[in-house]
Amino acid sequence: MSNIQIFESKKIRSQWNADEEKWYFSIVDIIEVLTDSPNPQVYWRVLKKRLKDEGNETVTNCNALKMEAADGKLRLTDVADTEQLFRLIQSIPSPKAEPFKQWLAKVDYERIEENEYHLEKE
């Protein structure tokens, strides 16, 4: 299930994996939110290379999912689950990092609550 989450009025593409019971979020969207970078794709490419060079396993464990791009087409997009994002956020100097982590935890919590509610109704 694809979804758009909103953080400080900015869209973050996300996808729920029901089998794994995890959200996956577009890394580029998150970088844009945290850095206000005019080109978050380049920022991510540079950060990914730096983290790989440092031996950071989070980057190698990131997946790519097809998500709707700005042009309306489905394109492979690097994504990370909540745990991976918490690690990546530590590598991005941003005053928005802490509020974003709290937002991310809330999104996860709300999904868990929603799933438990549906299970109780069955």
C-alpha cells in the first residue's frame, strides 16, 4: 500500500509492507525535509558513497521500491524502514532531526495501533 505522509507540510512517499509489518520511506524525500537541499538526489548519492566508504551497513541494506515520481511515473526509489532511517538521520546534520525522529515514531505507533484495532474486530 503506497501512501503519502506529511511532515511540516512536506510530502514523504511511503509504502506499507503488510508481510513484514513495516513502513518504507523514500530516503530522498526525507533528505529533502531534513536538509532543504535544492537537489536531494545528489545529497543522497554523496552521503551514500561516504557511508559505504565508512563501512556503514545501513546503506547496503536499503532497498528500492517503485514509487510515484514528480512526473507521475513509477520509478525505483531508495527506501529505508524506520530502524534504518534512525541510523541515517544521525549522519545528516539538521536541526529538524529530533522532531523528525519523533514524527517517525508516531507514524509507526499509529500503524501498529490501527493493525491491533483491526485484529480485535475480526
